Amino acid sequence: MLDTRRHYASLRSVALLPLVLFFPAVIAFFVDPDVAWGEYLGVFFHLSILFLVSRLEAAPWAKAAGYGWVTLDVLAGILMINDVAYDTAWAVRLGGHVLAGVWIVSSSLVSSARLVSVVGVITGLWLAGYSFVGEVLPETFLRPAGILILVWFALLAIFHRPVQEQTSGSAALTT
């Protein structure tokens, strides 16, 4: 059926998919944070990140954090869709954001593209850091992380090259 060793989409496509799915949600954050369709799109956005977590270089524990982020944020979205108390769903989401920060920082630090590394570290730290102060700071302080993650996805699509491509490219230059 499907070969686990084969990539069925380019890294560029895998990075652009969550960008395309998250962009309307980020706009909704600014225009109408309570828009009903935002949580549905958020669930699909987070599911699309599964492909990116599997493709980006990172330690196994960092990838586990990425998968944990997706799991908790999908759970939070489904809790919101089903009218579970906002405070409960929000706490689950913030817990997931700590794991998101771990994965984003870890996978960014091993990128050969310096811009991906810098924006990824800032994004991951902001996203995770807000989780620890979200009780005292308004949600508007999380908005820049939403914009930064869009930029990070775009930078991954433009500049990031998997290690296999880098080594095969350098091998082709030496032969």
C-alpha cells in the first residue's frame, strides 16, 4: 500500500500545507476570535503538522514533543467544538504549546538555514513561554507567535533542505 521509506510530498508542500490552513485562523484571531469555523480549521491545521513533524530533522524526543503538541491541540479544538468549558480547553491547548515550543526549537536548531533557526527559536520560545504566563497576560500576547509560526512555515518551505538533499547535493558536486 504505502511505503514508509518513500516521501509522497516534497518538504516544501508539507511546510506550505499548515501555512495555508493556519493563515485564515490567524486572521480570525485578529478580526473575530470567536468565529465558529476557526476550531474546525485549527484541527485540520494541527493534523497537517503531523507530516512536518515526521519530515524535519530532530531528536526522537523532540519529534515526540511535536506529536504530543498535535495530539493536545487537536484535543483542545474538539473540546471547544463540543462546548467543553473554555478554561479547560485553553489549559489543554497551553500544555500542548509547551510541547510545540520544544519541537519547534529543537528542529530549528539543527536546520542549516540560519533564518529558519532564528525564527524557529523565537517562535518556539514565545509559544511555550506564553503557556507559563497565560494566566496573567491576555491572549493578545500570544498573537505574535501565530504570525511567527506562519513565517517559520514559509521559511521552511523556501530555505530548509533535508539532510539527505544536502549530502546528496554535496556528493554530486564532488563527483
